[in-house]
Amino acid sequence: MSQLSEQLPIVIHSLNIGFIQTLKLFIVTLLGALPIGLIISFGSMSRFRPLSYVTKCIVWMVRGTPLMIQLLIVYYFPGLVLKNPIWGGGETGRFLASSFAFIMNYACYFSEIYRGGIQSVPIGQEEAGLVLGMTRSQIFFKVKLLQMIKRIVPPMSNEIITLVKDTSLARIIALQEIIWAGQAFMKGSQGISGAIWPLFFTAIYYLIFNGLMTVGLGRLERKLEYFR
């Protein structure tokens, strides 16, 4: 019991550091993927067929391959194949590579949600706007956008909750996120080895984080009820 009480502060401190890295990756991914996903959705719906085909092909490839493979390719391909390790070394380089891979992966998923939300708005509203002399950009921002937001919140919420858990995949390129920190105590870290109990604490971090996200997104969805 005394050994556990001595180890607990060490483990909690290490997990806190790992959780900060997890939180940073989550926030950076959201900030990048949300706007880029909208841009990609415009490319998918473009009337310019070459752009539409290329965009849809990229989305298909990204959504059709595991994020873990994408992380490995993004991080190792420049250095091993192109002989140009653009990410540099150390934790900063791994974080940058992880952020890029996560942003592009989730942007492609978000783009399909955006596309579905935009196309779910009745075409008659766009035709009415054109008759009234509105431009297509005015119709999108003043008529379609708010209705689209209401429709995409539930599927977007699911993807965001999935993102919270997917951040753990970054450990494949040795990014020291929270699961990496917890697993290190099994292999030997800071004088502690063969300890599996820190992994249970990592699960508690995820449960609390996901719980807070679920409550927040649920409130957002309720506030958008007036768009029904």
C-alpha cells in the first residue's frame, strides 16, 4: 500500500503531461479539419468535373485506409524515401506529423458530413433565392448554412468523440500522448516497471474527457432545435 501511495503522484504527473499532448492534438485537429473539410466538400460538389473527381478520389483513399498507416507514411516517407526529413526530430516533429495526418484524415470525414448537410437543404430554397436576385454565396451563407449546421451536429458529434479516442493512435510514431505515458510504466519508467494499473487511470481520463464533450455537444444540439 505504501508503495502505491509513493508511485501514484509520479504516475498522475506523467499522465497529466501525456494528457496535455493528447488535448493539444485534439484541439489542433479540430481547428484544422473543420474549415479544410468544408473546402474539400465544395471541391466534391464542384461543377468542374476534374476537380470533383480528384477531390472524391482523395477522400475515398483517405477514408478507405487506416489512420495508423497514414501516420506511418506521413512521418517516415519524407525521410526514408525522399531523403528529406521535413518533420525534424524529437517530440515537436512527431507532433507536427501527427497533426498533419489527423487534420487531413478528419477533414475528409468532415467533408462528407458537410456535403450531406448542404445537399439535404431543399433545392427549392436555392431556386427561390436566385429568383430574388441573391448570389449563390449569399444563398449559402444566409439560407443554407444555419440549416446545414443543425443537420450536421449529430454526425459531427460522433466524429469528434471518435477523434478523442483516435488521438491514441499517434503513439505508433512514438508521440508521447497519455496512453504512451501509461504504458511506459509497464516497460520501466521513473523507477516503476511491470505496473499495469496506470492504464486503468488513462481510461478514466478518456471517460471524463468524452463525458464533457458529450454534454457540451448535446447542449449545442439542443440550442439548434429552433432550426427544425
